[in-house]
Amino acid sequence: MLQMTLKDRIRKKSATIGVIGLGYVGLPLAVEYAAKGFRAVGIDVDQRKVDSVNSGENYIDDVDSEVLAELVKRSRLSARSDYECISSLDVILITVPTPFTKSKEPDISYILAATEGIAKSLRTGQLVILKSTTFPNTTEAHVLPILEGTGLKVGKDFFLAFSPERIDPGNKKFTTANTPVVVGGVTKACTELACLATEQVVSKAIPVSSPKVAEMEKLLENIFRSVNIALVNELAQLCDRIGGIDIWEVIESAKTKPFGYMPFYPGPGIGGHCILIDPYYLAWVARQYDFQTKFITLAAETNENMPFYVKNMILREISLLPVSLTDAKILILGIAFKRDVDDTRHSPALKVMELLLQENARNISYNDPHVPSVEVDSQRFESVPITKALLSSADCVVITTDHSSYDYHMILRHSRLVVDTRNATRGLQTGACRIVRLGNRV
Ligand SMILES: NC(=O)c1ccc[n+]([C@@H]2O[C@H](COP(=O)([O-])OP(=O)(O)OC[C@H]3O[C@@H](n4cnc5c(N)ncnc54)[C@H](O)[C@@H]3O)[C@@H](O)[C@H]2O)c1
């Protein structure tokens, strides 16, 4: 009966959707639901985000600012920093962070805090969907007991599912709307309801038999990337060692095979909130079963070693110049963890900067059109505009993130030495500029 009522409310779009955590994942989802005719309420502990949403101001690149402003104006979308509205919500999505601790163990405290916030006013007929990436069994072993601690029973009084997020910030081709999503409910009714709620904003929901399968599936997706990136990062280092083999050309030619191969690219390391962290989430669970995820952990370590490798490339090149490292003017281009985004979480570029500072490089500046300022090693840096004068005065320009707005012709024309970790300068005329590409020692 409760299930039918909720189904009906979702189908008629009279259901109110709550989104806990208005970050890169949560805000776009809240906007999608509101745009589809639902009333969406975001909850975030960050008062600045709440105030921004309520004043119709967007802070996530992938969200259309005009759409957000219009939805707020029409009272389809609002935000708050407390959990007092929980009982007025029909569907509650949890999109809070899942970082790791200093010792690289999972930190699900944000999920637990959000769940406790929900449990205080959980009522019959509500559907809770955990979307934060996490280790297998989080939903059933950690979230469910808190919700059932209210005395309500899952599958009967309320519904619970895990459905991992697949958003790829900066990706213009695949967005929330056209990327299928996997859904695993605690009971069959939970899966059905979560699929229905999901399909209101996503092209297709793919039901699986349990939250555990969905949790593991998400880790497989991200670890698949981690392992394959590690493979090409290792090959890039080997190409550098051998000399005369360009890893980028190797990958482009391998790509011509129409089956059984998928290209991944080397770089200065992995950043962001997913691919770097997820191998450690799985390794932690595996250890509880006396299982060492050797292969997966080795891949993570290989990727984490890349900023150190890039730092050594830079030191080697500067050692060939008539300037000491302390005095060398080093310009870092791109500080976000990947192209065309403003997210700097765990960015390898920041790590490269930090390592250079630790080596006593004292003349570092950076440019990033998406990131106006950053803090590295307790030092504040402001993005400097790229000018001819800046480039020609730099002893070493390092391309750490290949934003598409960069004019690489101009960069090469005015620089003397470019360390390119992304192959952004492929095929361009070098002129007087020396280019050193990761994975292509000539
Ligand atoms: N960013 C991505 O591209 C991406 C893609 C797929 C999956 N994910 C996963 O989605 C989850 C969220 O990632 P994100 O990038 O959106 O993180 P984020 O840091 O951008 O956003 C999380 C938000 O949750 C808020 N928050 C923290 N604790 C809270 C609480 N108790 N109550 C209410 N709000 C709270 C924070 O203030 C923040 O605004 C993570 O598990 C991540 O691994 C992220």
C-alpha cells in the first residue's frame, strides 16, 4: 500500500525529493528533479552553498545557472542547512563525501551523519537512496541499522537502495540525463521504487539483486580505470627509459584495433574524489576477509607515484639550465585534477607543486582558468594571467592539466622549456622551445 502511494506520487511528480549534500553530485541531481517538475529540497551543512542556492546562484560548472535561478524563483528548488524538513520528503538521496583517512582507510562518517539526520524524523512511506561511492555492504551493514533503529522496517515501512552516481564533471556528451544508472535495493520493492525514482531524471535504471552488487559494481568501474591508467603510466616510464618510443603514438596506434582494446592515457597522476580513493576502499574491505588486493593496490601506488616522477622530470630539466632550482621560475599550467573542471581535490598538479616546494623551489606560479586560487603547503597562490612576458620569463613551463581553453601554439611560441605531462602539445611546431613530454624521451 505504502509502495503504491509512493509510486503514484513519483509518477505524478507530486513527490518531494530531498538531496543531502549539494556538491558536484548533489546539486546537478536536485536541479534535474526540479526541472522535471518535482519539488526538490537540498540539505547541506555548508551554509554558503545553501545561501547560494536560495539566492539562485550556481556554483557547479555542469549546472546551467539560468535554469537553477529560474527553478529557485519558481520555488521548485530550495536549500537548507538543517534536517528539519526530512518528514516532508518522499525520496531522499544521500550524496555526501566519502573520503579516506590519512592512513587511507574509508571514512564513511559523512554517510553516517546524514543517515542519523534522516533517522531522527524518518516516517513510513519514504525511500532513501544512498548515492555516495562506498565499500560493499555499507548500505546494509551501516545505513540500514540506523534507519531500522527507529522501529520502522525496511521494505515494509520505508525503502532503501544503493545507486551509485556516474556523473563525469566536464563531460558534455554524457550527463545525468543520458547516463544509465545501476540500482540495488535491500528488498525487491526497494529496487522497484528506486528504479522508478531514478528514471524520472535518468534515461535508464539497471536493477541488480542487492545494494552490495551495486556498491561493488561502482568500485569495479573506478578501479578498472585506475588499473588501466596505471598500466599506461608504467609503460610511459618504460618508454622514457628506453628512449625514442612515444607512448602517445603507441596508444594512438593500439586504438586502431576495433575490438578488445580501450585507450587510457598516462599523466601526472590521478586526482578527484573517486578513482584515487576507491581502490583503498576495496583493499580495506578485502583485508577483513584475509584477502590482499595486490594488483589493485599496486595500480593505485603506481598512479600515486606519478607526481614524484613528474617532479623528477622537472628537476632533471632544470638541472640542465644555468639557474638553480631555488631561483628557477616554474610556471604550472592547470591545477584542477582534470581538463575543464574546477575541482582540485587530490589534484596531481597540487602534489607536483608541493613536491617542488619541498625541494626548495621558491619561484613557482600557476595559471588555471577554472581555479582562481589554491593553497599548497600552507602557502596561498593566485592564478596568474598567461601573457607572452610571463611565458618568456619562465625557465620551465609545466603542463599539468590540459584545459581546452589554453592556446598551446602561443604557449610554445613564447616559452623556452615546456614539460608536457598530457601530450597537449602533440603535433605543434616547437620553434625555439624545448618540449619534454611524459612518455616520450627523445
Ligand atoms: N564528483 C564526482 O565526479 C563524483 C562522481 C561519482 C560519484 N561521486 C561520489 O559522490 C559522493 C559525493 O561527491 P561530490 O563530488 O558531490 O562531493 P562534494 O564534496 O562536492 O559534495 C558533498 C557535499 O556534502 C556536504 N555534506 C557533508 N556532510 C554533510 C551532511 N552530514 N549533511 C549534509 N550535507 C553534507 C558537503 O558540504 C558538500 O557540499 C562521493 O561519494 C563521491 O565519491 C562523485
